Amino acid sequence: MGDALLEDTTNCYVRSERGLVSTIGVKDLIIVDTPDAVLVADRAKAQDVSALVAKLRAAKRKEHEQHVRNYRPWGFFASLNVGPRFQVKLLHIKPGAKLSLQMHHHRSSTGSSCRGRPRW
């Protein structure tokens, strides 16, 4: 899936959500490239992904629960930067989709420019 160039590659699952993933002379691999992380695993060990997730939790990393892209019915948003008192998001809104007006008691939400006319 995605942008992949495979040469002499057999029995592999390759998924790219970012840039090009290329393989040469490999077999029985799972390769998943997302904006959050890259996974390369032997197909026979696919069930061991839960052990990696447990290590992420133990190390207090956020990749297992917070993703760069968060999908919603209206499209998705990507977190560009997060600080102690701010968060910058890029909204990708499906044509004709509607957003709801939000209010936050401990932070402010400002409008952003986007292609097309937002429907509030």
C-alpha cells in the first residue's frame, strides 16, 4: 500500500503513509512506515507487536496512544507543535464536511486559514 518500490521481494507486507519505501532481496517481512514511526518485523513475529507497545508504555512514550494524524468524520488533523500552554494543528477537511464550534476553558482556539470556505 502507498508509495513502494519492490525488487526481488516475496511474501512481504509493505505499507507507506509518508514517502517511498523500497526493498531489494527480502522476504517474509512486514514494513509499515507512518508519520509516527517505522516498523520492520519478520512475518513470523507479527504477534509480538504487543511486546513493543508495552515497552513504549514503560518508557512513557506516546506513540502507542497519540498519533500525528487524528482522523475524524470531517477529515483529520495533524499536530504540528505542542508546548506547555499551546498546540498547533493543521486541519485537513473533506469537501462539504462540517466542523463544530468548540470552546476550551483553559486555552483559546483561534481560526486558521484553509482552502475553501469552512462551514461552522
